[in-house]
Amino acid sequence: MEFDPYRSLAWIVRAHHGYLKDTAPFAEFRWANFFRERILLSHDVLIGKHGVESTLYEVDENGRVELTGDGMELVEEAVCLSSIPESRGLPGFRNALR
């Protein structure tokens, strides 16, 4: 399977409670496509020159994962997008819980 930075973003958004884990088939792919239509990642990330992982987060000397400044902004934007009415039909949509 080919690398998809938007699928990585979808995973990180779920980890930050943007949507709930769902057993629906291909849930992360559906969220990735939703974000792909609404968020523009840097060209270097899209072509694989820089991984979305190194752009969004870094691992400290104790092995803890922390979002970078750019990563925090991107994840906050995606978490906000995950609660708009257009995302209502996606697996794990959680706006009703907010």
C-alpha cells in the first residue's frame, strides 16, 4: 500500500479525539479523503520528501511523541473540521457528544 499523508493525519486526529474509533471498514481512509479535500499539506510532504510524521510531531529523548508547532496548528484545524456538518456521515463522527 502506498504512503498517504492524509491517512496519517486522520490517525493523529482520531488520537486527539476529533472522531471516535469505529469498526466501519476503511474508516481512516474515509476521514483521509475528507481532509484531503479541505486541507492542503506542504508539497514536500505530499511528494514524500518530508514525512508527515516529521512535519507533525517529534519524539523526545524519553520516547514521548509531541506535536510540533506546525503539527499542532494542522491537527487543531483538522479536529475543528471533524465536527462540521459535512462530516456528519463519516464513521466515528462525534459532534453530538460535544
